[in-house]
Amino acid sequence: MKKLLAIDIGNTNISLGVFRNNQLRKRYNFHTKTKTYFGPLKRIFAKNKIEAVIICSVVPLATKKIVKDLRKLSGQRHYIVGKDIKVPIKNLYRQPNQVGQDRLVNAFAGIKLYGAPLIVVDFGTAITFDVVSSKKEYLGGMILPGLNISLKALNQN
């Protein structure tokens, strides 16, 4: 059975999922600011027969470190969303290159799960709102401070 390791690199956390036959089988998380990713990745590879890796990232430095560690662990090809794989959604934002791949993936997943039109809300380090038209086109959205950032600001000010 083929196993895919999907890696979502966010500003605060890295979420990893092992998929087999298009179903999530195992889930892992660690902090993005971890000094080295090699140990956690090595444990994941030891427990699972990973055959392919796909990465979606908003943290270029973390992406470089993970790619370097993946090369040490296996000779397998990894795919980076936005570089090797294009999210199949028409991006109508006025400056399309400013839209993070994570937001396009969220919009595309929303279409697949719920249809269009829709608004996708993601609660992470930041809270993002993304708008998809009835024609399944990405229109844009907003980025707001996340819950932890907002609570800190309220507490300190």
C-alpha cells in the first residue's frame, strides 16, 4: 500500500499526515521553531513506509531545512505546492503572487468539500478569510491576527 506524507509548514506549527489510499492514517505535529526536524522526521519514516512527500509551506527557511532532512532520510522525490504542484484554482486576486499557497489549498479543499461559492476561515497563527466565487475562482480575502496574538495584545494594552 502506497503511503504519502503530507507536510503543512505554518508559522507556529508543522502538521504532518500519513495517508494511505487517500485516507489519513496517522497525524503528527511539532513546532516550526524546532532546531532540527531530522529526529521527528526519522521517527515518522521508521514507523511508516513513506513512498512520496508533499509539502505546503509559508515558511521558506523551514522548508529548506525539511527538504535537506528529507534528502538525508530517503532518496524519494518530494513535491512542493506552488513550485512542483500548482493548486488547480483560478486566482483572480489583483496581485496573485502575494497569495500564499496555504490559502489556495484551503480554498480548493473548501470547493471539494462544500462546493462554491464559499468563504473559508482558517484559525492559525493568523486568522484568514478567503472568498471563492460561484465559478470556483479565488477572489481574495483578509488576514487578521490570530487568537493568541489578539489575547496578548489585549492583555498588554
